[in-house]
Amino acid sequence: MMHGNQTRTILLPDGTALPAIGQGTWNMGEKQSSQQEEVRALRSGIELGMTVIDTAEMYAEGGAEVVTGKAIAGYRDEVFLVSKVYPHHADHKQMITACERSLTRLGTDRLDLYLLHWRGGVPLEETVEALEQLKQSGKIIRWGVSNLDTRDMQELWSLPEGAQCMVNQVLYHAASRGIEHDLLPWMRERSVPVMAYCPLAQGGRLRIELLEHPVIQEIAQGRGVTTSQIALAWVIRDGDVLAIPKAVQLNHVADNAAAVNIVLTPEELTRLDEAFPAPKGKVPLDIV
């Protein structure tokens, strides 16, 4: 058992240290028949040190939160629990109810981090006020955002309490580097980490292009590790990005946990930069 073996951490603006690789739950909770396997995978990940678990009311319309709740039963104090609110629930009235429903499904009295899932029609100012209200009541410890681009983050920072935001969760992997142009530098200036969702690309053709790329394959073979471990090591390479891959098979869970200790060499990073060049200019935020 590798419990607590996660050595590399990222720091939240409030000083909280978190393991650089956590666990995602997107697509979990959709089938009753898979629930036991999903619970087992999340528990295995917790035992291997991946104690950040990210879920959302949107995932399987609460089904992923139910699975997560079962997985963290008996582990709650060891876990850093993250959920997300739908944009259309992000107003004063509905957010309190949405959060309470999430807490019920998760079987807990608090969220460690609550995120606005993406920006909708509710003014950011109202969303921030509602998040701060949840914080005052103890239902959430801290809050952040997801899928906000640089301009949205600038607007957020202009609001009273807007800079209380702890993270921005966005899509990020070697084959999708758009955030490096302006969003990531902007966040780094303010010491706000990124949570990278789909750090192994979002399935299908793009995942194959990433994980079966000859350069990633060669580096993985040279180190005796998997291509997914190299892809994850790349995402967390700078120490201020937290990756949240999803895995259901126990061997994949173990691979993800072990990737935290892979530090890529300057030569390897140069080869990956050449294979997956960063964009030269601003590109729209990649969202799935």
C-alpha cells in the first residue's frame, strides 16, 4: 500500500497543500451496474494518495456525487472534496439549494471546494455573493471557478471578494495548450493554480493522438512506464497544476497515482514541446 505516498503538491492561495494528481468522476454514476467498480476505483485512489476528488451536480445528474459519497464513506476527513454547481443554479436562491442537494448525495456536511461549472447568465457578482454566503454558513470551505477564460477572470478579480477564488478548473493536456498563452500566466501572477480536467485528452481520436504519439511512446518505453503516466507528468511539470484524471480500472488508478513521482528531464520536455507545440497566439478556451 502506497498510502500518502504522493510527494508532489500544489498550493492553494490560502496555503492548503494538495497532491498534484487527484481523481475525476466525469461519466461515473451513469449505470447502476458499474457503481461498485467505480466506488472501488475511487477508494483505491484515496489509499494511493489521490485524495482530491472532483465531481459535479451535472455528472449523471447527481449520480457521480452518489458514487463519490459511497467511496468517501469512512474516509471523509482524508479527502479534499470538490463539486461544481450548474450555471443556472448560480444565483442567490438556487445555489444554496443546489449545494445542499450535493451535500446530501455526497453524505457530508461540507465541501472543501465548490466551483462554478462554467459561466452562464447569472451575473458573476451574484454568484460570488452566493458562494461567500455558503462559506459563511460552513457548507463550503472555499470556492473557485471552472471554464473561465482570462477576460472572465479579470472581471471576477474586479469584484468585491472575487479574488477569494482558489482555482480555475480548465481543460489542459499536451495536445491542448491554449491556456499557456495568457490564462495560465495571468493565474500564475496571482498564485492561483489550475485544475486540469481531461489531462489525458477527452477520449476518442484526440486521446489516441496524445497517448500513441511516437515521442510519448519512446519516452514511456525508455522509462518503463505507461504513455498516460508521461502525459500526466507533463501536465503537473511546473508545480502549480493539479491533474484530475478519471479511472475505473484498478491498474489505471495505480498508474495515475504513480505518475506523481515522474519528473521529466529538460531533454524530454524539449522533445514534447516540439511534438506538441504551444499556440503562437490567443485561442478560445478548449471546453468539453
